[in-house]
Amino acid sequence: MTCQSSEAPDAIQQHEGRVDGDPRAGDSDESRIALAMKDLKNTGWYWGSLTANEAKEILHDSPEGTFLVRDSSQRDYLFTISAMTSAGPTNLRIEYRDGKFKLDSVVLIKPKLRQFDSVVHLVEHYVQLSRASSKAGGGASSKAGGGASSKAGGVDTLNHQTSSASTSSASTSSSSSSSTATTTPPSGTVQLLLTKPVYTATPSLQHLCRVSINRSTSRVRDLPLPNRLKDYLTDYVYNV
């Protein structure tokens, strides 16, 4: 499957049960977006109305895999992921349709892309994908003219299309392959990883502990903690 995005000049998907079981499933679009915004604002790495150039400056000199989420400058899209690749900063738009969020894509391929109940869930999925593929010795490759996701060590990876070092379009696609544990990007490709968010400010120790606990367990209500702490933990159920 293919996903493409463009924002000139620098134009740059763990808890699967949450998609079907989330109570927001019956909400209106307005309510769903409001809940998604609440989650985003709790992350610390949502930058709001940031431009592509401003995102590029923030990501400048950051290691590959560093990313942030901001408002999209395209009126048909709500949000954009800006990330650092080996070729420089790039942007990937997030689409909202029929109550779900997914990466921007070619029309005919849209039904094949993963959809999520929130932007943070989408980002969390791709962060886990990137971290797992990195541990497996693979990466997320991107190729000018098109790309296809592979499996590195059994882990699905992302492909990101780029036309130049200052990326002007992006593409993600997925297909199965029986490749070895290490995949070598084709000539003219770059890796696309989402591994480390850029925070707008230093996160509180409480929030960092919450994220760490979420990485260890999804059964927060079973922990031997006061109900007040459990409420705080369940107010943000993501691990990124």
C-alpha cells in the first residue's frame, strides 16, 4: 500500500484492541476530533500551528527518527508528522475520514492502510514499528518513484518516497516478503523512522512515569495503586 504527502518545499500508523473497543466509536466527528486533540495535547510533542519551515528548523541537527506532530498547512488535512530522515526533515500528512485517522494515501490504496481512533494511536503504532524494525536490523526505506514495505526480521517496515534530499513527497506501502533479518535500502532511498519525539517543553516526571508504565502493562487497573493514580494513568493510555 502506498501513502504520499507533499508540503513544498520540505514535504515530508501495540494496542490494536483500542481501535474497535474505544468508547468514542459512536461519537460525532466533532467529539472524536476533540478527544484526539485532548490526547495530542497530553503528549508534549504536539506543536500546534507550526509551519513546515519552522518544523525543519526544530528538527535541524536532530538524529534520524526524531519527529513531532503539528497542524497541517493543507486545509484538507488536520495534522502532519514532521520527521528527520538521513536526507533531512520530511513531512507526512494525516488524514481524517469516517471517524478514523490514517496516513495520507493514493485513493485506490486507501482501504489497505491502517486506520486509528486517534492521532496518538497512529503515531504510537509507527513508533513501535520503527523501533521493532531497528532492533531487527532493518529500517524504513524510501525510494523515489515509489516504495514497498518489506519485513525485516519478520517486522513490517515503512517505505518513504523522496524526490530529493529536501523531501518533497512521501510514500509508504506494505507487502510481505521473506527477506533476511537485514534489509539494504535500494539506491536513492532513505530510511524513515519514528523513534524519538521532540517535546515542546521538558515533560513532567509524572508523565514520563506514566508513559513508562504504559510500556510495561496495559492492565493499569490491576496495579496496587491508589485510584487517583490509576485515573491519572488511564487518562493517557499510550506509550510514546
